[in-house]
Amino acid sequence: MEVNAVEKPSNLAPVDVWEDFSALEEFKDEATEIIPSLLEEGTRRDVMVVTGENASGKSLAFMLINQLGRNFAKEDKIALEVMDIGMGRRTTSGVAKAFMFGDENIDSTGNVSIKVMQTSVSTSKNRTNFHYLMLDEPDIGVGEGYHNAIGQFLSNFANDMPEKCLGLVVATHSRRIAEKLLDAGASSLRLGTDLRPVREWVREGDIEKSLDDLINLKDVCGDRFRAVSKMLNGQRS
């Protein structure tokens, strides 16, 4: 049977995947310690905004949703494509990076970010197979004056999401982008040590940290990445 003929699944939204991950017996004891999180469900389970401090685990959450979403879909005999657009690809080298992000030596970082976001949304609208669109920090290099516009653009897409898009996941440090998505009904996933409700974070901003805290993030990132990679390796089929 062709993918296009398969009925749209009702249990593969990003919130479903995160809840299933949190409930997995083999991860239950260590998940809270490795990647502390607070999930607040909005009216949309298929739209998720992921926030947290630096090294809180946002990119790792993307890894988990990406792989486990595809694994869970495979168990239901559904082919799920993940359009994962973000820093993981942006910091690599080679033809794939150049094709997706262009040449940041001749174009501003912010302009590249906006063009990639727009292209990703356009691509999603034209996809004929089930997929997630996952945008990791689409606001990189973009001044705050544009953040409301980015948030509105993504909210408009969320409100008119194509049938084949099973999930929009956006990780951001921008309170304005997050607020626009929350106003559109997005669920919230807060990660790291600052697990205040997302609306409180939007209202009050980040907790002040020291330079030493910033320097120590390297060790935190390394430990979390190794732990999450180990968890994912146990799930690979």
C-alpha cells in the first residue's frame, strides 16, 4: 500500500512521542536526570515549542523526537520523514550544508535563517508523505525586531498546516517567537534546570547566570549528549 493511501495517524504528534518516551520503562529512571523537562500541553499536540537555557537539552530533545517518532511510526507500518532543520546541519560541512544554507560568507546569518525557514515551510506544504518539520533556532542571527514577524509566520503555518505534516517543532531562545506559537495553541516543552512554566519565562525572561556557568556548559553538553546517545542506541532497530 502506498504511503499516500494510509490514513493519517492520530498518535504520532510530537507531544505523543515525548509522552511515550517519558513512559518507556528502560528510560523512566534516568530520563528525568539526563534531560529534565516540563511538558505543558496546549490545544495543539502537533505543534510544540521547545525552550530552555543554553545546554538545557533542546537539540537532544530534537534527536529523541526525530528518532523515536520514526521508530514508533515504523511500528505502526507508517513511513515518517523528519525535516530536521537546525544547528546540527548548519555546523557541518559539505554539499548538503551548502545546498540547504547557502554561503554565509556572502549573505548575512539572519537572512540565511529567514530564507531557510521560508523554504522549509514551502517544502512541507508540497510534501506528499507524512513528515515532521523541526526548526532548531530559526531566529539565529536575526535581530529581535524581526522576532514577532517570525513568530507570526510560523503561527500562520501552524494554523494552516498541511494534512501530511504530523508535527511542527520549533526550538528557540526567543520569547516573542515562543509567545506567538503559544497563542496559536502550541504545547510547550521546557528543558534543563529552569523548569518554570513557559508563560512565566515569557513574561520574566531567563535567570541571570555567571561567566563560569557559561564556561561549564561544555561539560554539561558532553555528558547529556553521551547519555542521550546511549539511550537512543538502545532503541535503534
